[in-house]
Amino acid sequence: MTTHPPGYVDDKDAVLKRLRRIEGQIRGLQRMVDEDTYCIDVLTQVSAATKALESVALTLLDQHLAHCVHDAISQGGDDAQDKIAEASAAIARLVRS
């Protein structure tokens, strides 16, 4: 079996930059709780961090569909069906979260 680079390989630096920004948001949330910040203000920042993570997830999903799934379908066979099922399961997880 050949190992292929992940679909996001071309956007890896941008994805990492966004994740580092989210990491900073999480540290900010920890500070807010440590400093007894008003609940609604903390919840607002939790919502912002959640949306940021969802945005990263959608970017990764888009890249997976455009590259990994597309390539598997082009090649045909069982791998194509496996990639489609895998993508469907990932979408279901995102929708439930």
C-alpha cells in the first residue's frame, strides 16, 4: 500500500497558524477563569474558540474530499468506497458536535 501525503499538505502552514491562534484563545480562556471573569464573557470566548475549531475542521474536510476522496474515486476499487464511508463518518461527527 502506497502512503500518500494528507490532503491539507499544501495548506499545512495555514492550518498550523490557525491552530496556534486557537491555542492562544484557549490559554486566554484559562486566564479568564483563573481571574474569575464574568460567566457570559467566558462563554462568549468559548463560542469563538469552538467556531474557530469548526472552521479548521471544515477546511480539513474540504481538503480531504478534494484530494484523498477524489484520488480514491479516480483510482476506483474498494478504496474509493472506504474513503467515501470515512468522509461520511467524519461529517456525521462534525454535525453531532
